[in-house]
Amino acid sequence: MARSSLRSPMAALAAILFVSAATAQTTGALKTVDPCSLLTQAEIQQALGKPVQPGKLKANNNPAAGSDCSFTVADYGMFDVLLKPLALSETPARIKAEFARLKMNPVDLPGVGDVSFFTSPGYGMTQLHTIKGARYILFTILVPGATEPAQKTAAEKLMRTLLPRL
């Protein structure tokens, strides 16, 4: 079993919470966007190559933590879109350093957004983190039977589709 598949889901959650925490003022008021509206079910299904259920917006009362939409992929997979304002204290270097500290090995993806990188939280999941202007977008993907490279390719395609819609 690959070493990355042995990591605790709690470490992945801790990293997401680090990025989602309201640490100060955000870089400015952003228009509220429903993350479920940024990609169609058909676009996600085509990119992932598996059936996808409609997205469900997760309840969140803290605007600084952003909005989260989760799609079920096949029987037990998932595609999750987190969209949040970037806090003043959140920089790409600080965010990447935190994931590196958690041994999630950030890997840059040049040419997507202002800054993009992948992490591997384990359990077959792939994450794509993108900063565009004052927004932070996080995809978390788990596609049953898909390899990490296939999930990365799908994530990049979907991020390139999403970004012009913000």
C-alpha cells in the first residue's frame, strides 16, 4: 500500500481547516458565488468518466470559511468544490508550507489561476488548490478506480473550466 494512503483523514481535515480559518479581514468583499453553480453535472461527469449525482451545498454560517459543494461520483466517490475568500494572512507560500508540514507534498501546476498546486491527502484522494485574485478554490477528488494522474488531469480540466466563471 502506498505511503500516502496511510495518512489520517484528520490530517487532511486539519489542512483544509487551516486554509478555511478566518484569520483576519479578507482582502475585500467578494460577490457570493454558489460553488454548485460553477460546473455542470455533465461537465464533471465527462471529466471524471463516472456517473455524478447533482451537487449539494453544505451549510456554513461563516462567510470567511467559504462555501462548499459536494458531488457524489459513482457509488462512493466524491468531487468537492470549496470556494472561499482569501484572508490577508493567507499567502500561497504559507498555504503550501502548511501542506508540506503535513507531508502532503505540494506539487505546482503552472498556468492555472494565479497559483495552483496539487496535494495528496491519502486514501486515493487528490486535491487541487487554486488562488485566483482574492479567491481560494479547492477541489477534492476521489474517483473509484481512477489513478492519481487521471484525477489530476480531470481536476486541471475542471479548474480551467471554472475559473472564467468567477
